[in-house]
Amino acid sequence: MTQVNKHKMQDAIIAVREVFYDAIECMIRYSGRPYAAIATQLGCSEQLVFQVAKLRGLSRNSQQSSPVSEEDNNVNQ
């Protein structure tokens, strides 16, 4: 593989990664779903969702995250 082809392929991979990160960012911003659910829906790890949130300067406060059901509370006790 020539250097030119190698650079084109690397640029294409970077572009695809950015589009995927954009999709994750949109899900974080607008879906209100937990990071684990976003990861499952997009077929990636929860850690990647956290990483994108950190890279893009996103954070959730208690008002933004979805409410925890009583059933979830019982599991955690």
C-alpha cells in the first residue's frame, strides 16, 4: 500500500469515526436514555459512550437523566 493510499484510508477512518461519535453525541443530548442503553442501541461499549461524552464536553445532571424506577431501586438495595 502506498503512502498516499494509506493516508486516504486513515482519513476515511477518521471521518467515519467522527460521524459515529456525532451519532453518540446526539443520543446523549436528546434521547434521555442511560449510557448503557445508548451503547446497546448503537452496538458499542458503554465506555465508548462515556468517552465521547467526555471528549465532547457533555454531562448530565439529575434532571437530565431518566428517573430510576422503584424496581431498579430494589435491585440496588
